[in-house]
Amino acid sequence: TSGSVEETNGRRYVASRLDSFIKLDRRSLELVAKAVHPFVGQTADRNFADTMSFVSNLSYTAETRPDTGVTNSQLGIWLFLASEVMLFGALLLCGITMSMIELGMNIVADEIERHDSVAIMSRSHGFWSFGMMAGSLIGVVLAGAGIAPQWSILVVALLVIPIGYVVSTALPYVAPSKAEGEGSAVHGLFVPGWLLLGICIVALGSNLLEGAAADWSAVYMTSIFAADPATAGLGYSAYALMMALGRFAGDYLRSRFGPVLVVRTCYTIALIGTAVVVFTESYVIALIGFALAGLGGSVAVPLAVSAAAGASGGHPAASNVAMVSLISLVGFLLTPPIIGFIGEHFGLRAGLGVLLLPMLVLGIALAGTVGLRKAPATG
């Protein structure tokens, strides 16, 4: 519920309250609900409080600094969407199409590697990381120029989508190869074998690390080191930059030293970097830790994708890669609330350390699963 009141000074204040109720007819479900209530309830409370704090700060900024472009007319992100249902549908459509594009590009990169005996998978993911950085930078620049988010997204989409379509039609066609152990097409989900499960866990560690950096690095730098808004985001910037650089170098390292050694070495670097972030008392050293974590987590996903595409087990390469993507996405989605729940009770240092450090150790232990075929030469 929410309401507003106009004070004697002419200012209007808005008060909001969130009440959640659930009725359960079965005793067993009631016991389960009571067991998960501390997690769900406190997470909902924290999200609601953070949202109200954001809206309050946004209102204050719009009132005191109109030159920043944060005005009522520019906050109309619903300009192109008539309702929340339309927004949900649009985001759902974007998510489905993007997942299909990513899966297709991974398969194309793997087939080119097989056909031409050239390593390009890490570089392909490197350009993805570069695109993420470029998109974030464009958004910051346009926001600083006072351009509303819906217009900046529209402009970028109109520029990028036609280019992407033209480039995709010019990609070389490589007939899918019949990999060893590859059987008939698999429809829907399947239970991965031990080998593919190990590859999925290797990729999962990197995605958990990336999710933590994307969603919690700025909060961590602010809460632990009292960083101001201008410097709180540098942790993720350092992480993303080193991840992109690591991926651009990943193909050479893979061909030179083999995927197993590269994954183990890089995950060891990520483990050291994450430990530095968790235990340091210095803001600058924490930035170095985020940079090391980004470098260390850079090559695990592309090398796991290549390994999954060549894995045996009777499934096509596309099914194996889709399974890696599915498990990684689930981990990416679950990382923020898990870290938030642990951080709420034991602090953000524990939130990052308890989840990430064991996963990185597990990734080092399972790195041998990515060494499935001879590494192609770099081109």
C-alpha cells in the first residue's frame, strides 16, 4: 500500500508499505513455508527497502540537480510500453532470442574450430565481453548527456541489430561434423553424464564469479571501503577489463599450453584474487583483487563450451552446449540472492567468500574434464 500527503511547506511525501500473506491448507507445506520464511521474508524486506531508498535518492537528485537530466519527463521508461505485462513480454522475448543467438554462435565457433583447426572460441567470448563494456559505457555517456534510458536503448538497438544481421548472414557455413559418440538429436532436457556434468561445473564457477562481480562489487566497495558512487563501480570495471583481455589471449594460451593447464592456472589466479577481495582492508588492493578475479575467470566458459561440444555421451554438440548454458544461467541467477542472504546474516565478506572460494577450488579439481580433444592452432 502507498499514500501521499502534502505538508505545510508545500512538499509532497509518499509513504509505502509492503505486506505479504500466504494461506496454506496443507500442514506439510506450512512447515516448508516456515522453514524458508527467514530467507524469503528478509530478502523481500531488503529488496523493498533498497528500492524505496533508490526512488528517494532519485527524487532528491531530480529536485536538487536538474542539470543531470533526471527529470520527470525523462523518467518515462514506460513510454514504449503500455503496461508491466508488455514490459515482461518484451524482456522475455529478448531473453529467449539472446539465448538462442548465444547458443548458435557457440556452435558456429566450435564447427569452425573443427573444420579449420583454428582456435577462436575464447576470442568470440572476448568480443562478447567487449560488447558488454561498450554497452555500459555508451549508456553512461548518454545518461550523462541527459538522454532517457528508453531512447538510448532504442538508438543502440537501431544501430547494432542491422549490423549484427548483416554480419551473421556473411558468416561461413560449415556443415556440422559427426563427432565421436554423437548420436541422434535429443529433444528437451536430459540428465548429463559425469563428464559433461564436470564440464558444466567448470563453467558454473566462472559464471558465479561474474554474477557476483556484476551484482555485488559496487555494493561491496561501498559497504566495506566506504567508496563514493564515482569509485564504487571501478571494481567491476577492473574485473570486466581483465576478463576481456584474458579471453582475447585465451586461444593462444589454449593452443600453447593445453586447456587443462590453462583452466587450472586461471582458476588459481581467480581464487587468489577473490581471496584478496574478501580479506583485504585496502580499497586499492581490492581493485587489484577484482582484476585478478576477472583475469582468472576469463577462459573457463569458452573452454568448457569447446569441451562440451566435443564431449561423448550420445548427444549432439548443440545439446551439450545448451546444457552448459542452462546450468550456468541457473547459477548466474541464483548467485545474487544467495550472496545477499549470507551477507545479511554474516556480512558481505562472508557472502562472497563462502560461495565463491569453494566453487573455484572445485573448478580447479575438475579442470581435467575440459581436455577432451587436441587444442587447435590459433589463427
